[in-house]
Amino acid sequence: MQNFVQYTPTEVIFGRGTENQTGAEVKKWGGSRVFLVYGGGSAVRSGLIGRVERSLKDEGIVWEEFGGVHPNPRLAFAEEGVRKALAFGADFILAVGGGSAIDTAKAIAHGTANPEEKLWDIWTQKVPLTKSLPVAAVLTIPAAGSEMSDSAVLTNEAIGKKAGINTPFNRCRFAVMNPELAATLPAYQIACGVTDIMMHTMERYFIPGIQCEMTDCIAEGLLRTVIKNGPKVLENPSDYDAMAEIMWCGSLSHNNLTECGRGKDFSVHKLGHALSAKYDVAHGASLAAVWGSWARYLYQDQALGRFTQFAENVWGISGDGKTEEETALAGIEKTEAFFRSIGMPVSLSQLGVQPNEEDRKALSLDATMGDTVKLTRIRPLGAKEVGEIYQMAM
Ligand code: NZQ
Ligand code: ZN
């Protein structure tokens, strides 16, 4: 087991009706002027924004609304939020929504606390982030895990780049999680969320050469829980118990718990972010479209033991009468079959994009930061190898 630091400071308020506690929570964490960030309207239509605002009012908290966050949220929109939050005098940034609203809220918190700096300079760590405003979330979609993660992702549309920043200042003070709020989700968004939750665990799982039984058991149990309950919530998004399992898995998959003693990789996310930056495709779908090719490219040699363990412990595939390679491949095939069964693409054409050779080269350069960064902790992949994975995924 490798040395590690486990720091997950977000207070979780989980269960039915918990959005009505939002005002009291904001007050508890010192907020009095709330900048309220949300998406394209689902939270208004469901009446959630109204309930959250009532709970703020009950605590004597004033607020300003900032709706309209786009999925794959944009830098320019966050910059507009910073200007408005400064003019309003916000001392607390509250997101109501999913990863896109929460990440925009995190960006606004950083920008508002550092008005002399350009937000993209903070994002790309050209200037160090040493202070921010408090952020919190009322979660409406189990997916990105931003409600407990130390990361946030924005797209800089001017340069066509989607990039994340990891910092303790990205940790929400609290996260309200009521699985009932996810009952209005369209099936495609549920499937994208299920995929993203699995991927956050798998991006930490396939790192070879490290003995880490406890973390493996947590990761495998989490994956089995998502595989069991994902189809149930797709069938019936109002199945409270199944949605509760998925929502809790979403947070635990990305709050660092599944990397303790093992670390993380996140190379599939690099490939997916390049696709989302270029084609504005949904995050979870971008990951499903390339994962199988990524896995087939890497499963042999030193990673073989991880892939066979995954096949056996996550999918219950018996290794009896099979070579290790056959067991590992059976696990990859099962995973792709699961993605297909929930309506996710397992190729770029199913994702609806057809990058030609030149496009694939540009995607590979984007994913590897101009071929300066080697991806994966299985073996180092540069732009050439990443281009081969994109080609396999066609
Ligand atoms: O905008 P509205 O109208 O709210 O609609 C949203 C949006 O269209 C809809 N939605 C959300 N909750 C709903 C709902 N519709 C009906 N009922 C509800 N209860 O779902 C759509 C997707 O929302 P979004 O916030 O984009 O989804 P998600 O949570 O998947 O977030 C994706 C973003 O998070 C980033 C992704 O890259 C992407 O930009 N990620 C953030 C991470 C982090 N901060 O830790 C980690 C992830 O790996 C990921 O990269
Ligand atoms: Zn993700």
C-alpha cells in the first residue's frame, strides 16, 4: 500500500426533503449573501429552486440567482458569474444541479475571491490559488461526484480546451443529496451518470503493482452496487432506494476513497475531455465510447492481474478453464455489454462523431497536452499511442 492522505471534509446531508435544510446549512457555514448557480432550467421547473430559496429566506439570507449553466460548462459564463457575484457582494456560492452547475460555482468562488487574477490563469495554475469563497451544492444528478470531489472542470471555448483543476478549495462545505430530486432525470443523463460513477472508480482500479485489499474491496463493492442498481433507476427513476444507492456511490466514487493507497490515473477522462471539448458530447458518453478500446490496448502484461481480478470480483466471471487473457477479455466484454444495455455508446461512431485522421491527431495532442504528458500508470502513452486508441474506438 502506498502512503496516502485522505481528506474529505464535505458534510453530507442525505435523504428525503433535505433541500429544505439548505438555508440553515448556509447559515451554519457562515454565509449571508448567497450567489445561487444553476443550470438550464430543470431545477426551476421541478420547483426545487423555489424550495431552496424559501429555506434561505427563512434564515434571513439574501441571494442572487445565476441560472443558465450549460453542460460542459464554459469559462466565459463562469467569468460573467464572477462579475455578478462581485457586484452583488457574495460571501457564499451555492450550486443547485449537477457537475456543470457545481463546477461553475467552484470557478465563481475562486474568481470572486481573486478578482485581480484571470480565471483561466487560476485554472491552469499559472497563478497559485491560495484563497476562495465557500461553496456548497444541492445535487440533482448522481454522476460527476463534484459534490465531494476536489476537482472542477471548465471548457475554454476560445481555445477549444476542456481542463480541470484539483485543489482543496474545490471541496464543498456541504452537499445536500436527496435522491428524490433525481427522479426527473432523462434516461440518457441517468446512463451517463452511471457510466461516470463507474469510470471514477475504474480510473483508480487498474493501476498495477500495488497491494491494497481494503481499497479494492470498496471499489469492487461500489461497482457491483452501481451495476445492480443502474438498470433499476433507468427502469424507474422514482425507485428511491435504488437511486439512493447510485447517488451515494456517485459521491464515494470520486471523493478519493477508492484511491487510498493506490492513487489515480484518469487517462480515459483525458481522452473523453478532448472529445467533449471538440464535439460538445456528454461527459459519461464520451468515456463509454473509448473505454473498451483503452482497455484492450492496455490489458496485457503488467495490467493483466488487475483486469482478471476486475472480471472475477466485479462481474463474477470464473477463471476456470480460461487463460488469464481470456478472463480479462471477458471482463472487458461484459463491461461494454453493460454500457450498451443502458444505452451508452461503445464506439466513436455510436457517440455520433467521426474524427478523420487529422482530427484524431488533434484529439491525441489535446489529451496529452501537445505530447508533453504521458498518460496511464499502466504504461506511458504519448500522442501516437493515444491516436491508436482513438482509431480502435472508431
Ligand atoms: O441544466 P439543467 O436544465 O439542470 O439540465 C441538466 C443537464 O442538461 C440535466 N439535469 C440535471 N439534474 C436534473 C436534470 N434534468 C432533469 N432532472 C434533474 N434532476 O442533466 C444534464 C447534465 O447535467 P450536468 O450537470 O452537466 O451533469 P453531470 O453531473 O454529469 O456533470 C458533467 C460535468 O461535470 C464534469 C464533466 O466533465 C462535465 O463537464 N466533471 C466534473 C468532475 C468534478 N468536478 O469532480 C469530475 C467528472 O469526472 C467530470 O469531469
Ligand atoms: Zn468523470
